[in-house]
Amino acid sequence: MAKAVNQLRERVPGYDATGYRQLFWRYRPVAEELVDAHWERVLAVAGGLAAPGRLTGEQASDLAGLPNPPEPAAPHD
């Protein structure tokens, strides 16, 4: 839970510690459902990582059978 809360802090600013824990518990079931629904893809990517320990986004998307969309354009100041 601590790792997930730290990720939330980085990505969703503005909450106190209790707020981040509440977000974690609110969205955890959905995250678990997504992992369960795509477990075969998770295993495919994990297998690809086993030997080299690193994959490009394109390699991971190929293994998972998913598209690898381009990076979003940087905002202009």
C-alpha cells in the first residue's frame, strides 16, 4: 500500500495522508480486476523481461498484444 500511496502522491497532488489512503482503497478493487482480466498479458510481458530484464515500450506492447501509442506532445509555454 505504501508504494501505491507514494505513486498517488506523485501523480495526484493535493491530498493529505488520509486522502491518499482513501484513494488507494477506493480504486484497488478496479485495479485488481484489470490485472485479473489481463493476467495472460502480464505473464507474456514478464516472460519477455525474464532474460534481458528490460523491454522497450514497443517490445512490451508486442508481447501483450496491445497498441503502443505515441508519447503525448509536450505542452507549449
